[in-house]
Amino acid sequence: MLSSAPVSTLTHSSEFIPVAEYLEGELRAETKHEYLGGLVYAMAGASEEHNVIAANLLGMLHAQLRGKSCQPFGSDMKVRLQTLGDTYFYYPDAMVSCDPSDSGHGWRERPAVLFEILSEDTRRLDEREKRFTYLHIPGLLAYVRIEQAGPEVVVERRVGDTWKSEKLTGLDASLALPEIGVLLPLAELYERLRF
């Protein structure tokens, strides 16, 4: 039996919600919800550190991608995935989309790079479930996980049919994303934060 409760009132649905009902509910929702194969989960708010990093990241992406074909998005743009026969909608903390035909429906299906900012509450989801799902997106070039507790970034890049992981630590490091023509110095990514 389908739930008759609007998505905007749910913290977690234990009953299957059709995709169309989820998308309609998200238009009215006061909080964002992720959709995992028919189950809906409300997203918690983010810390001040998370918000500072997210603003810095989006500002750098916007400045470096201005006038180019790739476009950055913040955490209000969903990514839609099909895996193992199920549909998933996640809200990554940021993404870059380079496919102009992948637009016009309130989500992206073919992002080039996805970013998640880690916290103790989201670490397991970002490093396991989301990672597994994201790395199955055809055309995804990189998945970047950013620590909020200190200057550390892990990037996984597609190299042929495999993924190569690289960890960067310290404010002197820079994250190079030649896949989209972007260089992100960690000192700028973590600007205004003290550790």
C-alpha cells in the first residue's frame, strides 16, 4: 500500500513511495529528502564548518568554470541514479555537470564530478552507500570527499575501468581536477576556519 502522507512531513518512510510522488513532495517540502529505491529520508541540517566549506567550494568552482561548458551546482540540485534496478535521488554537497543535454528536470543524471563534505553523522553514508552508488554513474570522472574537521580531501578518479584514490592533507595542498579544468587550493577551501 502506498503512503498517503506528503513527503514534506516524513523523516523516513517505511512504505514504498513512487518516484513521481517523491518529486512532487520535494517541490513543497520545507526540508530536503533523499530517495533510495522507494524509501524517503529527511536530511539533517549542516554545521557552520560545513556551510563555510560548501560556500568556499561553490565560489571557487563558479569562478574557475565561468565561460566554460561545465556548470557547478550547490546542494539544492539532486543527482538521479539508476542502480540494481532501483532509482535513487541524492543531494550531493556540490557537483559539476558538463553535459548540456543533462538539464531541465531539476536533477542531473550525468555529473562529471560529485563532492560530499564529511561529518561524523554522514561519514558512513558518504564513504559507503553513496560512494558505491556514485561510482556506478556512467561518465562520472571524480568523486571528492572533503573533511570538515581538518584540511583533508580524498578524491577518487576514473582511470579506464577502475578508480584511483588520492588523499591530500594540509593547507599547502591543492586538489587538481584536470577533468574539468579546476584547481582547488585547500587553503582557500578551508578559508575562515580554524583547526
